[in-house]
Amino acid sequence: MLNLARLGHCLHLGLARDGLSLARTHRWGDPAFTLLAEQALAPGACEDAGALDAALAQLCAGHDLRGQRLRVVLADELVRLWSVTPPQGAARLADLEAACALRFQGLYGDSLAGWELAADWQADAPFLACALRASLGDSLARAARDSGALLTQVQPQLLAAWNRWCGKLDAAAWFALVQGDRLSLGISRARRLHAVRVLRVTPEASLDWLAQQVAREALRLECAAPELLQVCGAAPAQWVDGSHATLRVQRLDHARRGLPPLSAAAQLSYSGVGA
């Protein structure tokens, strides 16, 4: 029998290296985002299928998840995300897959064996590829199967944020996500994300420092530096509130006013809402 009470509900699972979170969103009603459970992870658990399976089972225990859609957002450090330039004359998917594998080998010194690959396949322009350890993907699939949830989406946080905000981006702007001590710069062309650069950032990093990094990455990519950087996540206040001769920073998301702060894993769950 159709459970009308679950219409409009969606589950969101966030996976960080040190923790898990499970939340539910409601299309109708208040609150729209409900944090159901959190679970700490021991060091190395994300690379240990048995430990991760146990933590996922504990996270879901006591919650009736049957028949509900489940979206997963992973911390970017748990995946590998890279840009691929298609070979000249590429005409088949096999050509693009070979280019992905070759670039992966060059960047990480590893083969794609044991990884799940997804990409925004393009034969005539650089495109983005993402790889997830197969063992991690298998653990997520088992958790969904055992709980009765319907796993509909797995994505890294950068892509979740991009999918949520790309429709609001200025055509000439670059996109950025700040999470922990990582600044991920997303460079788009024709509203497609085709290159990503990841930098280390401190809370004290100035707007001058940011403008220098953006200019340097533009030189590396042989393109014009943007005048506008549109950001989400934990961007330092001095970036958004400050002024600079060559770069303006604009927030896309806003603080959850009046609500308690979220853990890193819960922020991942929340970032999947609307993505």
C-alpha cells in the first residue's frame, strides 16, 4: 500500500572521513531539514569495508527508511576529481575512457582498477571525471539495500554544491567551495564545470591572497582571470566583506539563521538538499 505520509520526503546521508550523518528533508511542513542521526568513524574506517558497513548499520538502526529515496554526499577528500582533455579525433566512448585512465595514472600513479568512474563525457572540450573506491560504493549500496532505502544519487560535495547553485552563477564568474581547510575552485565554460583546482586555505587567508591564487590558476589554464568569484561553504568573512581592485567575492548560500551549527558530516547531508 502506498504510504502517503512519505510523499515529498527524501533522505540525505553525509560521509566525512571522521563521521556519518543521516537527515530527512520534507517538501511540505516544518522543519524542512531534520537531522536524524550521527555516527563517529574511527580513523581509516572509510577504507575498511567491514568497519564502514557496521557504522552505516548503526547509523540507520532505529529509523524506518523503507521505500524512501536516499541521496549521498561525500567529502571531496574521499573521491578523486580531475579534468580530462579529450584526444584529438576522439569519436568513441572508449577513446574518452582511455584518456580518463591515462590522466588518472599520471595524476595519482594508480590505475582505475578498483574504482568506480563517472564523467561528463565530452569529445570536443575538456570535461570533469570523478572516481570513487568500489569498496566504498559497495558499502553504500549494501546499507541502502539492508535498510530498504532507494539509493538514487552519490556525489562529492563540490558537485552537490555545483548542481545546487550553477543556475545562479554569473556567466563570467568562477565557482568556489570552502570546506575545512580546502578551497575548491570550479572553472566553467558554457555553464559546464570543466576544471577544478584544490588549494589549502587558512581562516586568516586574505582577499589579496585569494586574488593571487585565482590569477595564478587562470595563467595555468591559459584563460582570463574572473572579476567575480561566487562561493559557498565556510568562506572567510574577510573575502565577502572586503574589497579588491581585481576580484569581487559573492556568497551564494546563507547561514542557517537561528539554528544550531552542524558537524562536518551533517553539513554534507545539508549540502545535498536541492542538489
